[in-house]
Amino acid sequence: MNIIGKSVIRKDALDKVTGKAKYINDFTTQGMLHAVTVISPLGHAIIKSIDTEEAQKMTGVRAIIAGERFPLTGEEMRDRPPIAVDKVRYHGEVVAVVVADTLFLAKKAANLINVQYDPLPVVNSPSQAFSENAPIIHENLGKYEKIPSVYPVPGTNIASLQKIRKGSIEQGWNESDVTVEANFSFKPSDHAAMETRCATAEIKPDGTILISTTSQAPFMVKRLISHYFGEDVGKIIVNTPLVGGAYGGKASVHTEILAYLASKAVGGRPVKLAYSREEDMLSAPCHIGLDATIKLGCTKEGILKAAEITFLFDGGAYSDKSIDLSRAAAVDCTGPYYIENIWCNSYCMYTNHPYAAPFRGFSHSELLFAFERTMDLLAEKLQMDPFDLRYQNAILPGQTTPTQVVLNQSMVGDLRKCIDRLKELANWDEGQITEVNDRIVRVKGASCGWKTSTIDLNSSSGVILTFNTDGSINLMSGVIEIGTGTKTVLAQMLAERLQMDVNKIHVRMEVNTQTIPEHWKTVASRGTFLAGRALLEAADDVERQLKEIASCVLRVSQEDLVVANSRVFLKDDPNVGLDFPEIVYGYMYPNGNSIGGQIIGRGNYILRRLTNIDRETGAGKPGPEWTVCASVVEVEFDRRDYTYKIIRASTVVDIGRVLNEKTARGQVMGAMSMGLAFGGRETFIFDGLGRILNPQLRTYRPIHYGENPEYLVDFIETPMLDAPYGLRGVGEHGILGMPAALGNSLSKAAGVSLHHLPLIPELIWRTKEGTIRDSL
């Protein structure tokens, strides 16, 4: 390998570090109007009246959208009005949209709109939503349009239920000598991407709809707006340039719908809707919350025999992608361990919180916090080293997942190698606890993780390659550059496949759904896998065309030719050949006759041999592979005041094959930082009316620059045989074990079992003092 595995500088790096990179809110057009939303100040209430009279009198106000009944929206179940009518179901829900000549005027008019509410009882947690006498949030639950794999329970707050039934849970308990059971919970939180959500829309006189958006899924925007509003899908063009961070939050279709409706209300004129930070945190989809109960059983030697699991996911006011999140958690409910007997119910619950979008890891860091904390409780009861318990139960080739898929080495990798390497990296054998002094103790916590990608079974990707006259190549893919470096890695793959200089490959960063081949969504660590398979097919197409033309010119068989170093030449005599510039736009003979033309390569890939998940048992193959990882978090804990400092975090991932070393390490480290922030500090704080009390970065505080611990990252390479160059997606796996490892280290340090996030000193103190329930 000449290029694969090397730390190639990202294709978008120069523009980003010099500030030249352009994002949606940097673009404007002549005559563009501005839209501003009016949002609900309450979590649950009847809308009694909306008075827009004063706002409509303002000069420069072009339209006010309020009280209109639009088609319901929602990717898996259509339960969400784009603009609330009759009642609001979460603090921040949009109740009106003002369109005006300037942003200032739109905001001023929005402040003049008077909405009267009649408060309703609030459902403030999924456990409360599950209780028998809980207020019903969706009275018409049984009437919503949905896809077949969604299973709502009308008359309740259950948006969907996914079951996993493997083996016999009764037999599992009979074979268990030791059992533990524990409850865990955490509230919803925010994605806190640097770029807030923004969308523009314009409807041309011929009906063409132009949308520009910060979306991770422009092709889904195109598809869903067509589906919701009956628009001709061929006339919807969605454009996405660079995206300033997304982490799953920009996979949901939200601002795009509002921008489209705003443009329609002003006769198709261009309209921009750009969220402020507060609006981004209140109105847009959030990071899901969870209440979980985990019960595990094992033999006295520590062999797991039974797992009984209940997940109550806080899907928020509308189901959107939270149904899929709860399904994904069910699929991988036991973490990367082999357990013969599993009973799991994973519920997606309606609450009066912002509705949930995917978040890096797609419900896996969430379920693993609960499961891995319980694994530590089991290890403590068995008086076993936490990694010894995990090592002996690590799932192996030939064993089955909770959905009864028989694994092989290509599909699952090697968790035991990850653990062995991690123990070296984190100096695990020096001991979990080190006394620094009478007050300070240094403690390490362990966790393991895995994830498969429960994406649409027919997810696909396409790639087009075109040549320039100098022999360089233009690479076009529908993957969105959200900071993962995927398009640079695609360029590396192409350079490796054609054995050419990666600097001669030009990658188009912007995605336009009319001119770029479709990529399903840039989510789930699937970008490099799906687009990589399509790219290699396109490279094969290019190579075939190059050899076809060269064989005519050189009068040799195509089998005698090699493509490398931007040339096509004879295998046994490299001096006989043609440079790319001589043939990539056709070849002209000395007499003027020409053959060929511009070489254009194309390739596509669609996921194969995946199946639906059975409603009653969960049996089925939801994804192509399971990627495993192991993590350690080391803290210094002050036993006097319960404060702590994270000293070091270590992660080892079975990545299959490292494609770009620095990019891979950067992705894992970034995910680890997010996981530590999720586990240690990030959360929404709700009051009794369902209102978010901290919707600013002054009071909602991610880890800041300079506050990160030392990160140690390494990789195991067990190639995935049907993936390009054996790769496994790695964009999410750094986050998976962080909340659990942090919880395990702090539980050990404080001498009390911690079951709630975020792990702030006050929570540790309240748990230690036995008053934790007073704060929940």
C-alpha cells in the first residue's frame, strides 16, 4: 500500500484553517428574505389564540404563517405538524413563522405576536410517560401514517416497542449462580455543533424548488419534502456545502421544511431561516434521554447466562428518528458479549421534551452506560477484575448476536485483542486504584463497546469520476463533509486503486442532488463503506476504459496493460505506453482520426443480505458488521469535596484497516471528548413545566479547549472482507465506552454506585449522602 494508511492532509483543510470555507449562512442572494420562528414557552399546552395583527402592520413583513394545518411530517411515523396547531408538545416548538425583508424586522415582528396558552400536565421523563395514569401526549396515535416496522400502542405514550427474545430467559436464570440488577437514567441533551442549523429555500416560476441546507442527508430532504407536500421529486434540488459539525443532529429534516413553507408563503421568493444558538438548542431535534433497567445473571465463574433489559427512551414530543434509535439499542442491547438467553423490551416513549435526532453512536453510548455499569457491579460481586469478566465473555466468531446473527471474524473483529492492547496502553495491570494522598485518589474505570449500523436495508451510494485534460480526476460523491475527512479518504482509495498521485485527484465538497450521485445519508459510520464500494466500482470502470483505448492505440491486448503513475503501459515493457493526458479525452492519430472521448467512470453500491427485524423475537440481520472497542478512563478524585479531574482516556478499536492514520486518530479522540462531556457535564435541565432552563452555551457547557485529558488511541486491524481495503467505520466508536468508563472509575473512587448522568460532583455527593432522589 502506497497511500492507504498514510496521513494524507485533508482536501478541505486549507480552506478551513484559512477561514475561506463557505457554509450555508455565508451565502445570500439578491432579494433574499429572512424567516424567524415564534416558539412555545411551555412544554405542554393548548393554543388558545394567536394574535398576529400588530406584527402584520409592520412595514417589511411579507408573511406570517400561523394556525395553518399542513401535512404531518416524520420519517418513520408522521406525527409532527411542521408548525404547531391546537397544542404544543415541547418547549421550543414552532408556533409561527415570520418572513420579512431583514432579520431585524422579522425578529421585531415575531416579538409582537401574542400567543395565549392553556397549560396541560407535563410528562417530564420516559418512566413517567410509561406510568398508568400519565397524560396522553398523542391522542391520535393509532391513526398516524407509518412504516411497517413501527409498532405504536394507541392509548399510551408508547410510540414503538422493539422486542428481543433469544433463548429462554427462565433457563438463563436457572443456570445463574450470581445476579445483579440496577436502574439508570439521564436526560436529553444537545449536539452542540459549532454551526447552528440553517436552510434557505426558493421556488422558481416553473415549480423548481431550490433548497440549501446544513443537512447530513440532502437526498432525504428531497425525498421527504416530495412525500409530505406532493411536490415533483425531480423538481426539488437540494444543495449542501461543507457542514460545521453535525453528530447526527442534522440528519433529521426540520429547518428545511420551515424554509420551504416560508418561501411558498411569499410567492417563491428566496428565504433564509438561520437558527440562533438558543433556537438551535430549544427547537431543533436533541440528543435522546434514557431510563433503563438491566438485570444480569452468570455462573460463579463469571460466564454470562442471562440478560433481562428494559429501555425507556425519551423520544420527546415526536417520534422522528427516536423509534430507530430505540430499535438500534435493542439490536445491540447486551454490548459485545455472548449471552445465550436474552429478554429485552426497548420502548420509544413520548414525553414533553424536544424530539430526538440521532447522536454520535446512535443510542449505543447510551445503552452501554447502563449495561457496562452493570457489568462492573457484577464483577464487584464476583470479586473479579472488570476486564477479566469482559474478556471471558467477549463475543467470538461462531457465536450469535442478540438478533441471532451467526458472526464470523470478518463481521465482528477481535474484542479480546482490543482488551489486551488497551491494558498495555492504559497500564491497567498497575492497579485500578492509586492513593495519591489522604485526600486524592487516582482510579481507572473500564468499559467495552460495539455497534452495528441499523440503517435502511436498501441504503446505497454512487460515485462519478471524470477526467480533466491534464490527466487529473474529479471525484463526485453524495457523502457530506461534516468533519470526518471521508472525501479525503475516498481520494486516497482512488489513488491507491489507480496507483496515482493523490494530489491529482480533485474532490468536489459541495453536494447538489441534481448533479451528484445519491448517497443515502452521511450517518452511522457508513460513508466510507458505502461510497468506498461505489468508488472502487467506478475505478474499475475507469481502468477498463483506459485499457480499451490504449489497447487500440498500442495494438496490444487489454490483458497486457497496466494502469499506474497516470499512465497505461505494457506489463513487460513499461517504456511502451501512453500518459493519461494523451487518452483521457480520446486519442487523435497522426492523420487526424480520433477514437474514444472523455472518460467518465461510474459506480454504485447497495447494502446486501440484510433483513427486517422480527417484531416478536428481534431475529434478523440489521447491519453488515459489528465493530468492537475497549476503553479506560482514569480520574483523580477528591474524596473531601467530590470534585474530580479526568487525567487520561484510552481507547482501542478494531478498525479493520487504518486508511488515514491521523484522521482516524482524530475521529476517535473527538468522539472520546464528546463522550466524556456527555458523561460528565452535558444535560438539559427541565423545570416542572417542561421548560429547558439552560439553552445557552454559558449554562450548557461542553468541554472547552484546554480542558481535555490526555487521549491515547490505538487500533487492531481485523479486515472486514467485503469492505473497501478491509475498513470498518470508526467515526462513532470513540464515544461508545466513555460515559460508562467514567461512571465506573468514579463509582470506584467515591465508593458508591453511580447510576445517573451527568456525573457532576453534586450528583456524586447526593448519591453518597443518600439524597439522590431529591435531585431527580
